[in-house]
Amino acid sequence: MILPGARRCILAAKVPVLSACNPFHRDVGMRIAWFSIPIVAVAALALGVIPIGQQPRAGEAAPEFTHQAAGDWINSAPLLLGSLRGQVVLIDFWTFDCWNCYRSFPWLNEVHERLARHGLQVIGVHSPEFLHEHEPARVAAKVREFKLEHPIMIDNDFSYWKALNNQYWPSFYLIDKRGQLRYRFAGETHRGDSRAREIEQRIGELVAEQP
């Protein structure tokens, strides 16, 4: 199914809210949709579940943030992941023309507001798909529009996307208090849906762990 902006998404039949957007090939300015997704993986992603083989390995350290220029951060001075040890970190990969992303923001904002006092730190990573999404001023305007108050790193060169081997917008990563990757999720998420409940359950478990 072709969605606005030539974005291809993986959709559950008749349930468009359960979807995750695929990246596009960027060589020589062309955008070629990636079609080599096994049927089982498509079904899993439609439900927001990353196949087991793509989940983090036990003890896998999360990569350090790849941008440290002041202009590459919104709502915060540049952060180091190492400085967040002792907190549970929720990484949200998004791009501002992705409707799956912005439909997830009400849930994400609510989780940030409710769980920050319990030791959760939300970090947004804006990895753009289209050329106009590279402009920091436009990203900042969307941050204000969607009322995002958590720190956001602008990942125009896709260095953090690549460091995490990410594939979809939106994607959510949970990092424990020791800086280890623990869980990955993909797809549009709403308060009370199965993916939201799963993520929030995992956050509670990680918050309860000793550093």
C-alpha cells in the first residue's frame, strides 16, 4: 500500500494503526522501497513485535549517542548515553512526516510525564526520510507542534540509526540502567494497546532492577 509522501508501511489488514514505516534506499537520490521482508516478519511487525533473531543479545551495550554539536539537540544540551547510567532509557526513532510517528506521540508524551519520576528518560532520535526533514528549524517547529518536551537528537546522517541497525519509523528501544540494550519494538503505538502495555511492562521491570 502506498501512503502519502510515497512512504510504504507494513500494515495489518484493516488495522492501519498497527504499522511501521520502512526506510528507503537513498543511493543517487532515488527512493526504492525494500520488498525483501519475509512473510513471518511482516506479520510480526504488523503486531509490533521484532522477530527474536533481531532482539538485542544479552549484555549487548547500547551505542553512544553519535551527535555532540549543540545544534543537533533540541530540548537539551548534547547528552552522552553514559551520563544516563542508573536510568532506564526509551529511545524513539521518528521522522516528522511519518504519520505513524506522530500518532504515537500522545502515548509517548503521557509515558514520559508519568514515568520520568520513576527513573525513565525518553530520548527522541529524528532520522529524516525526505530532504525537507533535514532542516533543524522544521524539526524544532514539529517538536513544538507535537508538544515533545524530552531531549531529541537530530540524526541527519543516520549514524545512530545505523549504530542500532534500525529499520523502521517509529521504533522504540529500551536500555537498562547499566546501558545495555534490552528490548526493541516497532510500529504506531497508542495508550492501552498491546504494544503500549508490553513496553510499559518492560519499563516497570527495568526500573525495578538494581543498577
